[in-house]
Amino acid sequence: MLNKALFIMMMSLTSLFASNTVYASPVETFEFQDQVTKVRFQALSKELRCPKCQNQNLADSNSPIAADLRHELYDLLQQGKADSEVVDFMVARYGEFVLYRPRVSSVTYILWFGPALLILIGLIVVIIILRKKPATKENLALDSDQQEKLQQLLQPNHNVKNPNITKEEKE
């Protein structure tokens, strides 16, 4: 009985200490000069992608680099930088990957115009297939030479020599 109570107490203490080691990410609080800057910060942090994460923006990512970029974004906005300047800074530092909507450039033409080009090619193929002449009786009719060859092939005892046929099969 005493062993059972001791065991339960030890398990309770172990689970208490184990649950205490769960880490929580700190909540960032930024103080803005005005409401417009706060809205710009929120919009830019949702528009810029975390360089480490697969498909998360800066606002949703908990990675350390995303936290650094949020602080950098905050500092740039506090310095009075325009949104385009902030985006240019991030692109210069991390490349086009940080943009959810990449800019139209010679590198990104395939991203912007590739789907439209594929749809256009598909439409052209469909139009060509639909405009093809359907098979009619006139197109399918045999000319006189073809009729003659067909009649020869259909005759039961045609005189075409087949080298694979033996004498026994001929008789």
C-alpha cells in the first residue's frame, strides 16, 4: 500500500517537472508612432515570406530569422522608409524568394506568362482538332486500284505465292 502511494506521488512529480519544460515562444510587442505605420507593418509582414520556412510569411513564422526580419522591418518603418524601399532592402538581402508575388523580370517571365502560354497552346490544339475534316463516305471510298486489290485478297483461291506455306498446306 505504501509502495503504491509512493509510486503515484513520484509519477505525479515527474509529470509536473516534465510539463514545466515546455517552451513558449515570446510574444513580440512593437510600439508604433501611428496607426498607419502599424497597418503597414502588418501588411508587409504578411506580404514577405520567411527565408527559412517553406510557405509562411513573416507574421506567421516562429523561426529566429523571421523574428529578426520582423525587427528589421519595424526599424525600417520607424526610420520612415517607404514600402517599396523596405521590399527592395529585403529582396537585395534575401533574393526574390522573400516575395509572395515576385516582380516581373527576365528571371520571372516563366512564372507570370507560362500558365497563359500553356492555355493558349491548349486552345490552339483544340481548335485544330475540331477544324479537322471529319471522315466522310467520299474520304473513305476506295479507288478502282484499291477495289481490285481487295477483290484479289478476298478470293478464296488467290494465286499469291506465300513462301511460308508448305506443299502439304497448299493441297
